[in-house]
Amino acid sequence: MAFEHVSVLLHETVDGLNVKPDGIYVDATLGGGGHAYEVCTKLGEQGGRLIGIDQDADAIKAAGKRLEGFGGEKVTIIRSNYCDMKPRLHEIGIDKVDGITVDLGVSSYQLDTAERGGFSYRVDAPLDMRMDQRQKMTARDIVNDYSESELYRVIRDYGEDRFAKNIAKHIVAERTKGPIETTGQLNEIISHAIPMKIQKTSGHPSKRTFQALRIELNHELDILRDTLDDMIDLLNPGGRLCIITFHSLEDRIVKSSFRKNENPCICPSHFPVCVCGNVSKGKVITRKPILPSEEELTVNSRSKSAKLRIFERA
Ligand SMILES: C[S@@+](CC[C@H](N)C(=O)[O-])C[C@H]1O[C@@H](n2cnc3c(N)ncnc32)[C@H](O)[C@@H]1O
């Protein structure tokens, strides 16, 4: 299946980077290379570089094809988790960059391709959900091996589903009959755990549970939380970090990290001067997040929940 993905907030993100023709830029979630391509068109002949990172082999292949016209001097593609961005860049002699983009979540290709294993409740497929195909554990292991209380925690914390307890209970009861192997089976179980009148008004009943399983399996929130400071530290003065989030759990982490990096002072508010010694690393460019335009929403419904936040290094 062809790698199809329409980039979200494309121009807003690339404009937000303030690309300098001779700058070094990182796309930490390369996907199909849509944002990266746009960055590359703004780089000059001399010195400008784009480093693209993704943990998904299919994304690496697709982006490699899309960006090959820019040549090996300009574009370097690395298969890695972006949590290892700092050491991966160091390995190729880069310790500072002029901008980083992060477009979180999954690509439309990952969502829509059955062989990629059930990221979406809309496609009947084996329960997999790994972004990095080298990883051993899959969503099937979570659904079949986690205890009821662990499943409850995952669906409550990462899906924010008010029926988390009931969904966990139904999963555990069903798997006594045999392993739960597919998204179709899981959909069926979830639909019995949520009252019918709620299902009629609250969108697809599986939406929150699927999000929760994906976040848990790929450690999405921990990785984001743990890497934000590294990304800000990697930036040259004036360099920018542009992050697109797709749900409130991600957005809250980005917003609070940006605020903390802008104003890290922990002195009590009645102190006349700062004595904690924490120094601001820069400023938040987007007081309010940038949202997709009406026009983008019309052509790409998957942009609906996207929010772009930008931080600039001092
Ligand atoms: C929404 S897509 C990016 C699409 C891309 N911006 C474009 O315009 O084509 C997100 C990509 O990030 C990758 N990804 C998500 N989390 C990652 C992580 N922690 N490390 C590396 N890649 C990650 C996924 O595999 C996926 O290919």
C-alpha cells in the first residue's frame, strides 16, 4: 500500500521554524516527509541540512524516496526513536541545530494499513500498534496479559474514558474464553461495556481505548515529557521548536514544559529578587496554540484536533 499522509499545519509549522538557508533542522517525526520536504525547499545550496528521524521502517522508506531529489549532502535520514535524538545527532557530528519539528502521533498510512496492525478501530486487523516494528511487545500482549487494574489505569489515564473500569472488566472476562487477537474482537467487547445511549452521542466507543493502548505500548507521553528539555537544549540561540499535538494529554505536557523553560524561577513570589539561579531558556512564541484553518479542516478532517505550539531559544 502506498504511503499516504496529508501533512497537518504544514505552512504554519514551517513558517514557525524561521528557516535560514544555511541552518540545520531536525524533523523528529519524519513520517512521509511532508514537513521535511517543505523545510528542504527553503534551504540554500551551501550548508543547509535536514536530519529526519522516525522509528518506523515504512516511514523511513517513504520519506527517503520523497526527499531523494535534495541529495545526500542536504538530507540525512535516521531510523531511531526521537528520545535518542541527542546521541544520534552527536554521532553525525551535530551538537546544536537551528530548529526542530515534532508532529506527534501516527501517520494516516499507519492508521489505514491493515498490515501495520490495528492502530485504528476502523480497520479489522491483528492487534499490533507498534510504531517500531523491531519492538517485541504488541497491543495484543497488553490486552491479553495486563491485569484488570493495569488495563483500567491505562484506559483511564491515557484514554480518559469514563467507562474505563467497565471496559477493563469486559476485556478480562472475554479473554477467559480465548485470546483477543483482533481489533474487530476488541471493538465488539468495548461496545458491550459502554451504554448504548452514550454510544449514540459520543462518537465511536473504541476511540479512547485504542488511543490509550497505543500511548501505553509506544510510551508516547513519557518519551515526549522526557525529551522536551533535550530538544530545547539542542537549539542554537534564536532556534525554534515547533510541536503539533493531537490530544489534550500531549498538549498539556508541551504547554507546561514551554512555560517552565520560559520561566523556571522557583523562588517564592514575595522574594524581591530571584535567588534560585534558574535561568530562562527562551520564550514561548505561541501564547495560544495555532489551530488548522477552516480551509484545512475542510480538506483534511484528521487535522481537527491539531494544535501547534512554538518555543524560541534565547
Ligand atoms: C503524524 S506522522 C508525521 C508526518 C509527517 N510530519 C509528514 O508530514 O509526513 C508521525 C510519525 O512520527 C513517528 N513517531 C512517533 N513517535 C515517534 C518517536 N518517539 N520516535 C520516532 N518516531 C516517532 C511515527 O512513526 C510517524 O511516522
